[in-house]
Amino acid sequence: MYEEQQLVPLYSSPHRNRIHTIHLLLLTDGDSYHYTLIRDIGRLVTGRTKHNGRTHVCPYCLHPFTQQHVLDNHIFNCSIHKPQAVSFPKEADASLYYKSVNKEYPVPYVLYVDFETFLMPSADKDVVSEHVPSGFCCLKVSNVDNEIFPPYIYSGEDVMSKF
């Protein structure tokens, strides 16, 4: 249904695994109603994305996707709900924010780790190249008193001795 400058799913058939599906658009003008056939639902919602290629549309929420496998993953979760439409605030300064800070689980330490390797030609005919370790670094940061520990760094031959 086209309502208030937005497409809204009105009804979804319980027969979901049929070979052929028909999408209809309900047009209203006062007290008169008219259904029209939608031949390509992707072309109907093409203005919702900046993608220039073919779009794959979820029939339950009318959200367009650029790749079929992303739509397949989405439909599994979306099909268990009734048809729905996504709406966003219309104000120019509208913003989304997270209010449930009390539900967060604080952690006392965070580790930032980086591991580097070189690609070296392999002697094995079935393997093109091997990853040879060249260095790594581990930085531990504490949330308690904003304490920062010195980084744990190894490079070159030190790395090879660790393995």
C-alpha cells in the first residue's frame, strides 16, 4: 500500500514456498480502491538505494538488498514477523542514541593485538606461498584509572623463537 509517501506492506500470504508469487499494490482515492500488479518489486523501490544494479527486495519489509545471499539471510528472520515498514525521524537534527547504559557489562582491561607476516614462496608444489611471522604487538589498556601499560612487542628473530 502506498501511504503518506511511503510503501507499506499490508498483507503477506501464509503460503511462502510457492514457485510463483504475485505482488499487488493497493491504490486508494477517497472511498475507491484498486489493486494493480507489480511486475518487478525491485524497480518499485529502486529509489531507496544508491545502488545502480539490480536490487533484491524483501517481500515482508520491502527493504532492498544489492546481493541475493544477503536477502536470503534476512528473509529467514524477517518472515517470522508480520509485514512491517521501517520509518525514520523526519526532523533535520534527528539522531539515534543508546539509552540503556545500565545494561552494559564493563570490562577492566582491553587487549589490542596485531600480528604481521611475510608471504614467502613455498618449496611445496601444491602451496603457492607460506606466511612467515615477522612481528606482533600486544597493548593492554585498563579502564580503571585510565592506566596504559607498555606494549609487548617482538619482531624479526624474536618472533620465530616464540613458535
